[in-house]
Amino acid sequence: PTIVIERQIEMMNVFLGFEQANQYVIMDALGNKIGYMSERDFGIGKMIMRQITRLHRPFIVDVFDNFGNPVLTIKRPFSFINSHIKAILPGFEIEDDGIIGESVQSWHLWRRRYNLFKAHSNNEYDQFGAIDSGFLAFDFPVRYENGRVIGAVDRNWVGLGRELFTDTGV
């Protein structure tokens, strides 16, 4: 019922504020590693754009099991205001039939709002949940259309030093 994702600390980010490709460890609730995620690094041009666009940058993150087998790919294009993320089965490109779901951010001045969709055949999507939380929220309940909570995303506090000097999190 619980998956914990921890972003790994990048020393260039800590000491110089230099954004690197992100690496994550995926664990169960007991802290046992069940997989990992790795942001693709496309070379010097993308590295420069990562420094300029920061939180708005496009990215591709691959999700792997403990044995290095691809499980999922997450793609987000550049977003100036609203983010749009797609979850794709391994071996497919975004134009193919491998999309299994997506998250679409809805603009709001002080709230974080996301609509969550699962894909069906013929590029049709059904909304299965929505997130609507405050600007500085650490808890993001996923609600079904009737308001019932069906899941949650929590960003846990990881300590004053780590929160101040890095953008890693759990």
C-alpha cells in the first residue's frame, strides 16, 4: 500500500547550485529497496537548459526494478505554467499505444491542482482522481469524483539542513 521515493543528493547541487540529472531510490514502507528511477541525461545542451529552466524543464525519467529491468517511463515536456506528465510502458514512444496514464495540472493562483487520468485503447482517457492542495502543502490526497480519498502523495520533512541546502526529498 505504500511506496517511498527518495531523491538522491547530488553534490554539485549542494555545493554549487548546479542542477544534475535526478536519481531516485524506490522503497517499500520498511525501507527495502524495490527499484530505482533515473532521469535521462542528454548531453551538454540539455545540461545548460536544465540550469535555465529549473522546475519548468522537460524531462524523461525511467523506472527500473531491482534487477535493472525497465518498468515505466515518465515524460514531461517543457511547461511554462501547467505541467503535463505521461506514464508510458517501456519500449513505447509517446505517440504509440504505450501510454497508461497522465497527470494534467490545472492553473490556480495559490493552489496545486492536478487531474489524473488512466488511458484506454484508442487514446481515450478516463479521469480517476484529482488533487487539490494548498500552495505550501506537504500532503496531496487523491480524491475520486465523489470526494472519497483513494490515495495520497505526501512529501515528508527530511531535516532542516537537507531542506535548506538541497532540493532532495522523500
